Amino acid sequence: MNPQNVPSSFMIATGHIRAMRGGAQSHMLTASDGHAYVVKFANNPQSVRVLTNEWLASSIGRKLGLTIPEPTILYVPAKLVESSPSLVIRLSSSILKCSYGLAFGSRFISGHEVFDYLPDSAFASIENLREFAGVFALDKWLCNCDGRQVVFCRREPKQSFRAHFIDFGYCFNAEEWKFSDSPMRGIYARKCVYKDVCGWQSFEPWLSRIESFDLLTLWEIAADVPLEWVEPERLAQLVECINARRNRVRELIGAVRQSPHNPFGAWRVE
């Protein structure tokens, strides 16, 4: 596929800014819409399937109304890769050029201040703190086998911070595409974000939206996954598994409450 044959629904990467932290060795690129994106490539060390994971989970989460950066499928021209010496993936014994072609992009969070860490004293003023319960339900639904990753941003000085939920590559147990549920998984490391979770109502409206999520919408999201990333039959099986788990989320959250890792200290017996 070359730029002349790229479907109009895909944006085109136009420049390389810098490498990002993380196991997938993402890079920040500029795109033809003028925005910057954090981009994961098909030859990333975590497998090509994490691109599908990111697209599915980010798109589903946004449909639930969670604050998740806009996802996109981005075409990376070979010319950009060849002309950008730092656009590489570093392995233990070699350095590879990032692959050209279709990649996953997550809109870069920008503002007056952007942090991936805040002191506990700042969490009380996060404007969407309740969404931590919503994204917890999402992570349980989609079997996110990583800890919850978050970026905090405020657009203007002295405004409240807003939490933006990022990095869904380890949903569905990363490249395994199976649901190995564990109470430890999907929990944000700073458990103070769950201090106001006091019952099932704390997970609303997101839990009800999960339980009523339309299968047709799931198929519409999955239909945009490029054939370069996944075998269609395996993707179809994954979609059916996702749909079948909708009504297990309360059970999975309940298992966390009963575990030694329970972060919901304010949730009493109902």
C-alpha cells in the first residue's frame, strides 16, 4: 500500500517527533490532520495484536462515555520511516526500523500541564475522578492484564486536572486473546481514586452501558480493524467472546471485593 492508495478514512503520518516510554516502544508522530499521535507499529515487541486491542478497547471505552484519547488508524509512509533515523524499535540484540503501513495512533494529550503522576492530595480535585470506577468496569470486561494507565491534564493554570485513560494493549491478555481473569488485574496503583466507591451505583452509568452494549456496535468497531493486523476468523471469535462477557462484569468486580487486593474500602455489605 502506498500513499496514493491509502483509503480516505486513514490519516497519513507526516513527521516524527520522539520516542515514547513503554514496552510497545511507541513513537509520537504528527499526522495529516495537524495533531500529534502516540503510535504503535505492527512490528512492536508486544505483537501485532496489541494494535487491534488498542483499537477495540479505546473505541468501546469512548462509546461508554469514558475520557479516552481519540484513536485512529494511521498510514505511515515508507519514506517517513526511511528518512527518520530515530524511528526505530530497540531489541536486546538488534535495532529495527519501525514498520511502515497501517499503525495504531492515540491522540496525544496536550495542555498547560500534563503529568502521569500526581500526589495523593491532588486527587480530590480531579474533575472526573468517578470515571476511575467506570474504567475499572471496562478493564474487567475486556480482561486488561496490565495495571491501569492514566495521564492527567489541565488546559489552563489553576484549573482542575482531568484524567485521560490510556494504553489498552494488554486487554484480552495481550497477544494471547484469552480471558485469564484475576482480581489483581486492571487496578490503578493509587487506590485513593476508589475511596468514594461505596456500592454498585458508583459504577454507573458505565456498568449499565456495558451490560446493554449493542452487538452491532461491537461489529461496527471491529469492522475497521485492518486485515494486516488480524485474521478475520480470529477477530470474529474475539468479538463474540467480548459480547458474551457483558453480563459477567458484576461477578468480576465482586471477585475483586472478596480478594486481599480489594481497593474499595468504603463499600460495605449490601
